[in-house]
Amino acid sequence: MRINPTTFGSGIYTLEKNLGHVVQIIDPVLDVAFPPGKMPNIYNALVVQGRDSVGQPINVACEVQ
């Protein structure tokens, strides 16, 4: 599963390819682990990419809080 934090700053859109992994999901809350020094800033978007039960690609956008 890939997680791509999206950073917005000074009107410039950038996409960082920090990869993390989902540790647990409880209701609408995702616990995501990142390597040291790679945690995204608060209010950034995370895009969780995966596949559904029939193999179709899915993307879920989440917010860092």
C-alpha cells in the first residue's frame, strides 16, 4: 500500500513520495507509520492506494491530524 502526502505551501502544489504503512484502522481513524523524519505536516493530504476485492485500483484521500 502506498501513501503519498501532498503538500500545499505558498500557492505552490508539490507531491512528495513519502511511503508509510497503515498500522491500524478504527472507524474513520487511520494510524499510519512513517520512517524517521518522513512524517507529513499536519493538515496535509494522504492518498492511500490499494486494490478492492476484485482487483480494481482504489485511492482514498485522508487528512493528517
